[in-house]
Amino acid sequence: MLTDRKELESHLSESIKTIKRKKAVVNDIKEELMNKYDIAGGSVSEWLSNPEITIPELDLREFVILTQQVYLKTGILSLNPEEHFTEVELKEARKYSADVKREKFDFPITLTNATLVGNAAYSVPMSVQTISSLMSNGLLTYDFELQREAKFKRNREDQIRIEPTLVKKNVDEIEEHLINGTLVPTTLVYNAMTRSSDSGDEILFDPTKGEITITKGTDLAIVDGYHRTKAIQKALQRNPHINFNFIVLITNFSKKSAQQYQAQLAKATPINKARIQELEANRHSDSVVRQLREESDLKGLISQTNRIHSLNKELVSYNVLADTIDEQFKMNSRADAMDVGDYLVDFFNILLGTYSNEFLEDPVSCKKESLMCDNNMFVGYIVLARRMFEADAKAKVLRKIIKDIDFSKENKLWSELEVLDEDGKLNANTNKVRKNIADYFETIDLGELVK
């Protein structure tokens, strides 16, 4: 660059403030950047809405392109790109295409499983991938006027710059929970600003299909959940295949109504800090499950939620493993957890290796005829593992024990235990099913096998 970038960023930000409320000018810039450089309109909206925040994050080519557009639309001579950028930089910017950086994503979008929960408010599950795409394409923004707090910083030119209040430690903790599959589902709140849509209605709701459509041009802003939203982006950079949904409350309020809603959130009774630490303290069983994820043949087969996704060939849900291990094994230290983890790695490697066809190659067929691969049966396996562990039995003894169990759904035992109902289907009372399975595995005679 021929001039100081920070100085030009500040000048460009001030110039943008003179045009960002002029819809015709903004639309011209959007159209030009979309047609020439494939930059989504939502991204441009974010650049123009919060220039002090977004402009420093642009790569040099985007910075050149935006400077050029504002210069052409405002006629401010001091923004002339030829005065600030080298010929090489200008040439590289002319060849730029945002298409190589991101997946195309723009409104309108339709979200399923939506419900109307109040006047102009809808609840809908949203995957972390969708949330990240909304952010990266500038369709979901941070609106300072809706947030509880913001930070004001003074730059070298004695100008005041506003920044989001972001506690890095909180973002990092949420990111780790997402990566480890230990984040509990919570509700995010986004607002679709009234009078922002190109068509007049920001949200279209179809109650018969349970769908909402966010229409083209809608300004969607974060009301509550900025830290979680930023953590989502960071976590997906490490693992793009995270399987996790948030419940998102999408409101369709004016800015004033959205501010009033945020004020209600701020007045909610806070939880005592000591209680938060107590609730967030990781159980030793959580670290055991992480070890199973990383070191055992269950890697990639443990759901991150309490639901099993057959398309991913998942075998067992996180909560079944973590909760049952927590109930069955006495672990008072990290060292105890490592011992239990090592034993369970061997235990499940032997189990899945011995019955690889059932667990690994064709679990779908197995589940049709047998309970061996059922999620709930892992409660029994862990009970058995605990008994063997306490008896100091080698994990390989498992083969002799399992071969004597008839997991077939035709085995009347499972109906007698009320694991299966009268129609031969899994009992709807999940708690009862798991308790009865646990009780059955407690009664298995290990006899000479564990000596």
C-alpha cells in the first residue's frame, strides 16, 4: 500500500456513514460487487452496517474493492484507490472472486420444524453449519443498538471506535464443549428487523408444514447468543462435521421492541458464580467418553446428542455412555478416570471386533432382528464392564460372556424384562428399559470367568 491502512480504514468508515442509509446507493454497491466479484449482498450489508468492525477484517483485495465502490458512489477524491494502492494490488483486486472463499448462501432460506411461540416470534432448530453460513455470508449481524454492552476504544487519531464486548475465555469454553460434544442445547435469539425485507414480509410462516422462510433483504441480527455464535464459527474451523443444533428464537420486531426484549433478558435473575462453576464442572465420565471417542473403535460412532443418527452409523448416544459410566464407576480423580477409560477402550474394542458385522458393517440389519446394537443395550455393557473391572478380570473375558446371551428380539426374556412390549417393539418407557437392562446384566453369573 502507498498509505497507512489504518488511516485509510478510518477515512473509509467515516465516508460509509454518509451513504449507508441511502438505500439506492447501497443497492448499487451490492449489485456491482455481486456482478463483478460474486460478493453476497449480505456480506456487503455487514461491511456497511459496522465498518469500524468489518473493514479491518477484510483481506486486502476486498478492502481495495470496497474503497473503489465508495469512491465511485460518493465522489470523495481522497478515497481514490490509485492514490492509496499499488498497481499490483489494484490488479489483484480486479481478479478477485468471493466464490473461492465461501459457499454461496443468501436469503430467502426456509427452515423446518418451526413453531409459532408468540406474537411475531418463532422457535426453530438450526444446525451449527447453518448459523455459521449466515454469519460468514453477512446475513446474520451484530447490531450494537440491540446488545447489552459494547466497548469503546480510542485510536491513535483520537477517534472513538465501538467494538462488541467479547469475553474470549467464554468463547473458547463454548468452542471446546462443541468440539467435545459436551455442550448442552440452549436457545439463541435472533431478530428479523421489521421493514427491512425487499418484499415487505421478513418472515413467512406455514403452520401446515411447520416452516418459516426468511425473505430476501431481511436484516437478521443477534439479540442474545453472540458468544455462542462466534464459538460456532471457531469450532467448525476445527471440525466442519460437528453434529449439533441450537434452538433459535426468531423474532420479527422493530428495533425498539427488540431492545425492550433484550432489556428483559438482562433483568433475568443471574445464577450465582459458584453454582455456575459447580454445574459446569466436567464429570470424570465426560473425560472417559472423550477417550473412547479418540482411542476406541467407537470413534465416530458416538452421537453428540441424546439421539442416534443412523445415516452416520452412530451406535450409542453421548448421554447413555457418560451418564451410565458416571453411575457405575467410582472415580475420585483424573487418574481413576484414565484407568476406567483404558479398560473401557479394551472392552469395547473386543466387543466391536468380535461382532464387527453387527456393530460396524451392518448395524441397521442388526437392529431389525436383535437388541445387540441397540443404544439402550450399552447401559448393560457398561454395567458388565464395571463388574469385570471391579473383579480385576481381563477385558477379553467379555467374549465368553456375550456369546451366551441371546440378543434376538424373538427371545422371550426381553419381553419378560419389559424391554420389548407386546408387539415386540422397544418399550416406550426408556428409563424403565435401561433400568431393567442394567438389572439383568447385574445378575449374569460371571462365576469362574473372572477368577
